[in-house]
Amino acid sequence: MKTETASATLAGTSSGPRSTADETSRSGALPDSICVGAAADIPEGGRRIVAVGKISIGVFNVGGRWYALRNFCPHWGAELCRGRLTGTNAPAARTGEYNWGQVGTILRCPWHGWEFSLESGRAVFDERLKVRTYPVTLRDGELWIELRSKGGAQETE
């Protein structure tokens, strides 16, 4: 597992993340979207954690799909995105039968093991609990997190 950490300055530079609304960053509000770097810099199975103002967001590359979610576990506030990617048991046809599913898209909190879906942000054990997800788009080889819209995964170009 490769984890990278980057600090996202809202007023973009050529070497760091850039936003689409630099004028809003001066007022302290979040921009509409932010570039977190080249897609090629996050290998298959890798992740990057970026700071956007006071918010920390993890960006994951799983099977050519990109996911982003808030780096905060609702249980005790752990850095959720530093946890292990795994799968979970899926419903089976017969009692006593187990099917392993959602391989690589379940994120396990490093502190107490709470598990969340990268795609929906929902907790595996209680769908009422949710971590904020963000859509990720690929533009000219760069990854952009859409901060002002609801989450979801995006395939590569």
C-alpha cells in the first residue's frame, strides 16, 4: 500500500494542488474543486491524502476507479484514510455459506476497525452512519476532487 500525504494550498501553484475558484479561497470558503495531482502519481491500489483548508481527504485508485472521502472516522475521529483496504462478506444463497465481496473497496479504520464503503461512504455494519464522499474527475491526466457535489467513483479515461 502506497500512501502519500500532500498539503493542498488553495491558491494553486505549478507544483501543488490547484483550485477552480481561487477567489473564494481568500474568503476562507472551500473552492468548487481542487486538483490533487497527476493520476499517474497514484498507482493501482495506492492513495494520496490531501489537506484542503482544515479538511483532510483521501483519494484512492482501486481497479482503475477513483474514490475520495473525508479522512475522519465518525467513531473517535481517527484518520480513516490511513486504514486498510479490504472486502466484506456478501449475502450467500445458503446458511453457513460465505461469499467474499467488494474486494478492495471497503476501508477499515486503523483505530477500532469500523468499515466503510469507498463508493458510498456508508458503514458496513450500519448504513445510517456515513463518511462524506466526493466525486473525482480526470481532466487531462490530472485528478480533481469536486468539493461541492455529492460523492461517487469515476473511471479513468
